[in-house]
Amino acid sequence: MAQPSTFDLSEYIMHHAQNSREWPVPFLPPVHLPSFLTLHAVMLLIGTSLLILIFCGLYRKEQKVPSGFTNLLEAFVLFIRDKIAIANLGEEDGRKFTPFFCTLFFFILILNLMGLIPVFSTATANINVTTALTLIIFSLMTFGAILKNGMKGFASTFFLPNLPLPLQILLLPLEILGLFTRSFALALRLFANMLAGHMVILAFLGTGLAGWLVAVPSVAMAFFMTLLEVLVVFLQAYIFTLLSAIFIGQMYHPKH
């Protein structure tokens, strides 16, 4: 027996995917947020609080031999330091940037994982959030590179070596445009992947709500997609951090 035809699947998906001033809580009336807050802003505050709690409360640095949860965090930190920061920025700059890249990775990962919990929402599926993160990377790629290499060194990154001068002048606009397109791609990639994955899950769940006959296979597919999305949230946090390190490294060390 089918549910009433008034069920709107697209409205159901958009209601749960978009940002709003209401916090939809399962099995309870939605929580109305203050006028100065939106749902994704609340997720950012919760994600920041969890990040502080994990590294200031649960992480035990005083342990000579890390174990348990501290050992797990250490594995991530060492991987980010050796395989992302130092590998793309060199030994000196890589160690300096390791805290930043660790913060970036864990912050994105926490926000991504929160989106898989029904009571929370996915802040990284908001283009404004990913753009704000990208603006930080863009600032390091430009102002940070100028502080490190000077204006002359920064300008040299737009000229390809071993090319005739006329060809370098011809390619100069493309190189400058590439600085902006790389940053834009960072924001768009994270936003699109997180939004698409969660919309697929919501589509399966919504289809199950639309009719009893398809409820069981739809919920089963939603469960399978959720398991797949767990892998995706780790992968997207890693890719965003890795590409950020690559782009910053290219501006800080143009000759390499």
C-alpha cells in the first residue's frame, strides 16, 4: 500500500540538504535557531568545539608510548607531517605548516562525519563554508608567498623557465588565471562531493518514505551508500589537505 501522493521527494531532499534557520531533529519538532545563526553555522561551532575537545582533552601528549585514541591521532599527524607537509613544502616549511594542515584535515573530517549522523547536518556541503576554507589557502598562496619570497620571487612563479620570452608573455594570463582556478576547484570539489553523496542517501531514504513496496530496498541502498560515504568523507578531507599543500608548495618553492 502506497503512502499518500502528497509526499514530495524533491522537497524532502532540499529540506534536509540546504542551510536554514531550523534544526530538524529526528522524531521531534524542528528547533528554531536565533536570527544570527544558521544550521551550518551551528555545525561549524560544534565541529570546532569537538576539535578542541579531542586535542585538548582526549589527546594525551605526556604519554611516552602513545596508546589507544592518542596512538590513532599520532598516526594521522605523522602521516600528514611526512607525506603531505614535508613532501610538498620541504623539511623546514613542512614542519612549520604541519599544525595548520593537521587542523585543516581534522576540521574538515569532523564536519564531514557529522553529516552522516541524522541529528546533524553537513556544513561542508555548503559552498560558502568550502569557499571560506579556500580563501585561507589562497591567502597563503599569495600573501604568504610574497612574505617568503618577496614580490619578485612571487612574480617569478608565473613565468615558466626555459621558454622563449614571447611564449612566456603569451602564457602569463593563463598562469595568473590558474592561481584562481586552482583555489576555486578546491572549494567546488569538496562542496560538490559532499552534497552529491548526501543527496543520494536522502533520495533513497525519501523513496522509501514515498511507498511501502520500495521501502526495504531503498533503505538497504541508503545503508550501503552511508557505508561508502564513510570512506568518501576521509578521502575528501585528505584530498583537500593534500591539494592545499601542493598548491602552497608550488608558490613557496617555484623552482621545484
